[in-house]
Amino acid sequence: MKGKVYLVGAGPGDPELLTVKALRVLREAEIVLHDALVSPEVLALVPPTAIVLHVGKRCGQASVPQQEINGLLTSYANCGRIVVRLKSGDPLIFGRAGEEMEGLRSFGIPFEVVPGITAALGAAAAAQVPLTDRRLASRLVIATNHYALNEIASDCEFPLSPRTTFALYMPGTDYRQVAEQMHRSGLSDETPCLIVSRASTSQQQLCMTSLRELVQIPALPAPAVMVFGNVAGIVRSPLVAVDNGSQRSAIGK
């Protein structure tokens, strides 16, 4: 008898942001294959009887090939096990779930997707800003700075404006490259930019700046999300001076 695979979203890090279903599935898991960015607090909810395998991918580090992950999911499910593929955020957003679902379908393995809170939602909640607001922004675009094979993302396919909220996942450490990319996409120097690092965790950091001053900001630890657009300017926090005399907002949790 075949087992079953659950593609589960672990959310941005705070275990209290898991869905009720995700928590139930984790507690029933026999095998857990998790990404590098799943928080220790979420992993602590896995039963001690389960086999836990780290199969995460991090830039510049050795990682488990996707085909090997697909093979592990299939092999364990064919042994009749309850397998959880645990991904940070939501499994359907930059989580390679499409490749894994395709592999499971090809071998007739039953599976189910359990959504999670994606990074943009966690970042917005942490900063207490809306991603859309009828007065400021009516469109939300989510993109990543890295494509398959670690290619750097090209320019946006359409011009952006401050009335579009642009959430950039995995911005990396080269903020100058990001700023240049945003300029080419149509954003002005005055466009507000919110950076949220490790949203919802005890290591959370938030930085409010502008596209002009983005190049002056030290890179925040991964995982991080950048939010560009009018809504980012809603952040309410004390201003602190940076070395060049300009102003930015910094908040630590």
C-alpha cells in the first residue's frame, strides 16, 4: 500500500503562524524532508519518532539535487509512509512544488498541498503595513531575484509604479544591483522600500528606506524580503541617522 506525501507550508518562522492542518500533519509525520529556512521552532513540533532529513538549498553551499529529493519522496511513500515535504513560507511560491508534484504524479503517489503564510505576508504583518490599499496600491507583484539554475532575475516584463506593491524575495546581498534593477523597471528614487529579515522570528529585523538610499543599507540576514511601493511608506517608526547624514527607519524585534 502506498503512503502519502504532504507538501506543507511552514510559514515565515513563527510556529504559531502554522495552519491547524499543517500542525496536525506534522504531528502525524513519519518522514520529514525540510528546507534550510524552516525555523527550529517549527521543526521542534515534529514527533521524535519521525525521520527528519535536511534537504535545503542555500546559495553557495552544497545541496541535495532536486531529482534526489523527488526520489526520496517517492521511495518513502512507496514504503507506505506518511511523508511531509516541509517548505518555508508557502510551498506553491518559489518552493519547487511544481517539480515535486510532477514527479509524484508520474509514479502515482497520492499527495496533498497544505498552504502556508508566504514571506510577503509575514513581512507585511511584521511591519504592520498593507500590501494593497485602495488609496495607495491596487496591484501586488511577487518576484524572486533568483531563477532556476541561480540565474539573476531580468528586468520586469512591465513598467512598475509606486501604486504597484512589488515584493522581492531572496534579494541577496548586492543591494546596488537590486536598486539598478528597480530603476530599470520604472521606479523613482523616492519610492519607499521596506526590508524585512527573518520575519516573525526572534531575530526579526526591519529597515525602512527609499530606492535612492537602498545602496547605503548593509545587507540584512537571509531570509529577507524587500517591499517597494507607496504602501511601504506607511511604516511608523523612529528615524535614525546613517553615516551619510540621510535618514532611514530601523526597527528590531
